Amino acid sequence: MWTSPRPTVNVHVAQTGDCYACATDESLLKGMLRLGRKGIPVGCVNGGCGVCKVRIVEGGVQPLGPVSRAHVSTEEEAQGYTLACRVAPTQAVCLEVAARLRKPFLGSAASVAQRPAN
């Protein structure tokens, strides 16, 4: 099992029940990809496409960069929505994949395009 010399917290993906350790200085998405987990849909990995939109149900995150208002409005942000590629956990997190992606996310594994991080 992978262990990090950096502080980590547990991240739980509500729809699948998957849990993974994520360093407090890496994005929620990068932590998931590093471990080879499926769960959060992957796109450009830098905040431009909005594919990794999630809602933080419990826990806390800190920004790693700006979140495009084209993908997360101020109202959505107030409801806990963010892009998994643009935030790092500050404490244990439970997240849900955004509702607009729920159908392909909950379908077969082949229906959610995954690609390795660059």
C-alpha cells in the first residue's frame, strides 16, 4: 500500500463507497488518479473543462487555483460545489459527483472516460 511522507486525509466518494488517502497539498482528483481509483470523472485536469465537478458533502478543502465561473457559479460554490482538480483537502472529505454527471458516472465503468494524469 502506498504511504506518503506528507500529511494525508481520507476522501470518500459517496456514490461508490470508495475511499482513498489524499495528501493535504494535492488535488482531490490527483490523489484519486495516483491510486488508480475510478470515481471522479477525468477531463483536462486543470480546471478548464468542468468534468470533475463535485459537491463537498462533509469536510473541508482549500483552493489550489481559481475555479472557472463557467463551470461553478457562486451559488453552486455556496452549496459546496467545486472542481476536484482545483482543491486540496484540509480534513477528511465526503464528496458526491455532480448531479449532471451522475447518470454516466453510475453506469458501466466503460461509460466514464478515464485517462492518466499528465
